[in-house]
Amino acid sequence: MGPLEVLKEADDQGPGEMPAALSELYGGRLALRPPVVFANFVSSLDGVVRIPGTGKVGRVLSDDSQGDRFVMGLLRACADAVLIGAGTLRASPSSTWTPEQAFPEQAAAFQELRLRRGLSPSPRVVVASARGELNPDHPGLRGALIVTGDSGADRLPEKLDAEVLIVPEGPSGLDLRAMLGQLVRRGFPAILSEAGPSLTEGLVAQGLLSELFLTLSPLLAGWPAGGGRSGLVGQTELLPHRRVGGELVSARRQGSHLFLRYRLPGAGLGLAGGLSGEQSSA
């Protein structure tokens, strides 16, 4: 794989030293400002991110782009934790959400990056499951942190090689603000969300998603009636009554694929507010 072509890079990036091999491929450094929740999606040219019943949908949508797999691995390598939902867990029966699984060619460089930044050898997998109905044999659950409510905890399998964190439940599921606050307080200030549209729409609706990394594929997916396909915020209605806009931080290109990074202004305040509220009540 050759280096990504840098089309735009903001000047206000924080410290983000990376091994030379990763900097060369990415075209610079990737810096985060914790506490931060950042999501990674690949989208078809017509906005589809979810195709029910399709295995490895990310590879299908990206046309198995090496650049997309590299960026996915790099983002995981920069994260303290990778957040997924139970639906994503079921749809990825062999995934462990490690950097090297996404892009094994740079496994050693990913490890070096984490060592330089004082991170654990691998990001912690965090599975948000309101219902608690999980397959205990899934390899991604080994050593994972399962976040659920009281009702979901009662349904969890008995033999589970994972830690359980119980958070409050709201009218539409788990209290995401409380969940993120708990994760940051447990030492996971940089949280990468690889969850699907169902969880992402909650993060966006509550102003908890700080940044979005979006791979824009040149493929058209189509929206067949009744096909269950979805954009990245699922069924949430925003426009015309609510404007949620991103500020373009960086843009990179590999062939006809674009790798975009957006900052969602004001979203960090929502997260910080939740953290300060939890800390003051502790």
C-alpha cells in the first residue's frame, strides 16, 4: 500500500507522535484530544453504511480498500477502548477489534505507537448491550467490558470471560452519557466507536460524539424498499428541524476513496458535562 494523499490538514492538531512507518502511510500524524468519543464508518457514495444480512459489510462497502483497513487499524491503535453494540458483535463473529486484525501489515508499528503513547497493548473492547443476550464463545468478549443495565445483567450468560459494568437505563435504552462517563473514569479517555447506526444515533442525538472519521467509497449501494439499509445515524430525524454539522479537519485520498475527518462542534461539551456531573456526585 502506498501513502495516502493529503488534501487538507487542520493546523490545530495536538501532540500525536507516531512511528515513521505509520506517519509515512497516513501522510502525517493522527492526534486526539481526550476525553474524546470518535466514530469510524465507511459509507457508499449514496450514503449506505449498513446492509443487513451481508457479512463483512465494511469490506463490501469499501470495495476491500487497503486504505480503509489501514485507517481502521490506526484509529484502533490510538484508542483506549473500542465501543461496539451487541448487533455489531453478532454481525462480526470472528472479530476481536484489534489494530493488527484490521491491518496486519503494520502490526509491529501499531504496537510501537501504543507503547510510545503509554497505552495498553490492545484497546479494551466495550460491548454495550441493553438486553444482555450475548454469545459467551465470541472471541471478542475475551477480556472485554460489557456495559448493560439491571435487566440486561440478569440475562447475561453465566460463563463469560468478561467484566460487567451496570449503568442506568433510560426510556430508550442504556444511559449513554453515564456509560461514557464511567468509561473515562475507568481510564479510557479516548473511545473509538465502531458501533452501528442504532448506537451512533444515540451518541449524535445526545451530543456525545466528538469526531467522525468517514471513508467515502466510490461504490453505489442502492436503497431497495424494505431492505433495512441505513445511513450512519439510523432512523434519527435531524433536518430540517435540527442542524448537526461537522467541521472538516482533514481529507485524504487513495485512488477514488476519500478519508474524511470531521469535528462535531459543541459535542465535547456534552461529554464534559456528563463527566463533571458524575464526578461531582461520586
